[in-house]
Amino acid sequence: MIGTVLALGGGGFSMSDDGTSAIDYFLLELTGRSRPRVCFVPTASGDADGYSQSFEAAFAGRADTSVLSLFSHDPWGWSDPAMLLEQDVVYVGGGSTANLLAVWRLHGLPDLLVEAAANGTILAGVSAGMNCWFAGSSTDSFGPLAPLTDGLGLIDATACPHYLGEPGRREKYVGWVADGSLGDGYAVDDFTALLFRDGSLVEAVSERPGKPAFRVERVDHDRAVEIDLPVRVLPNQTVSTSPAAKTR
């Protein structure tokens, strides 16, 4: 793909007691704008009203916010997906990865997101909002954890969020990579995120110490190995508009 993706294994405003998040600050800095346009996409949660309200509260005063609603919930109502082309950031919430992908495809979002990314919009998301950018992922969309193999594929790898934060995530994902159910990929703990540019990993960042990220690769025919990725712990910070932060 052409463009920038920030994939959160967990964390951000939705896992913060007060809505503040060093990863969210980092995301805003990446735009290089003093007041970026940020659109929240809560499809995976069925456009849960409380989720969107938490987003609006967390980003108030720091960004021009909007919500893409495909379920016509008040107060937002149905939104035209073309609005994604006008954003500096598209921030995708958690929930059901499988439902998100199905609804997005019905509304033509995959092509719009590819176009937006190529034009400089940063694509971001947490949990299901992480999984969607990859070719495959570990998901509980069907109840028990299961491999999902029809992600958008903007990043040519697979993904596992909540790697150490939820029981079974680590063992299941390593097993699926080992037996070929999922291809090689990235496993990310809560409060940690991976930054990709043009499909290649740039760095891993975290809001808290001790929250790892791994590259998981199949070796031989029935075994997978975890490769530790360096993780930079982010300071508590305010939005910066320095030229070094600009991506377009």
C-alpha cells in the first residue's frame, strides 16, 4: 500500500480512565497539523453511541472531529463514506472484525480508504480497527478465538491484538502461524502500536513500559517463533506541529 497506518493492539482513548493517551497524541503529531481533521469509524461496535461520544470527548479541542455512521444512529445519522477523503486521520474503533469488513465492503469503504491513504490520510485503529488493515488476523468475532483470512490486506501480513492482555491470544496466534492457518505477522500487546509506511514497519511505540510487540514467523512446517521488536515508550506530550512530524 501507499500511505501510513498506525495499528493499536489496545490502548488509546478507549482504554484510558480519563480519555488521554500518549499514542493518540503521537497519532495527531504524525499529521503535522495544529488541528487535524479526525474521523472516528465505529462500525465494528455497531456504531455504539457511547463509543463515539467517548471519542468526541477525548479529541475535543485538539482536532476537528467527525463520526462516520453506517447504522444511522442519532445524533450522527447516516454518513456519506466519501467524507473519509477529507480527513487527516481515519480512526477505527474496536468490536467485531468480521462485521466491520462485511459492512465496509457493502458501502465501498475499501477503495475509499486506499485512495485516502494514498492522498496522505493516516489510517489508524484499535483491536478490530487494527486487524482490518492486515491480510488476516486473530479475532473473537465468531465467539471463540479464530483465524480470519479475508482482511483488507493493505499490510501484507497477519495481526494479533491484545497479545498478552487476553487469555489464549498468544497461544492461538502462534499455533495458527505454525500450522499455516495464518501467515507470518505481528502480535501487539495492549497499549502498544505499530507504525507502517507504504506497507513497511517503521517502529513500535507504547504508552506504558513492558508492553511488547513481536514479529511471528513460521519455521519448518509446524513451528513458529516470536521475534521481539524494539518498542519506544512515548512520553506524555502535547500536540506538536514541528516539520519533522509531517507526513504530507
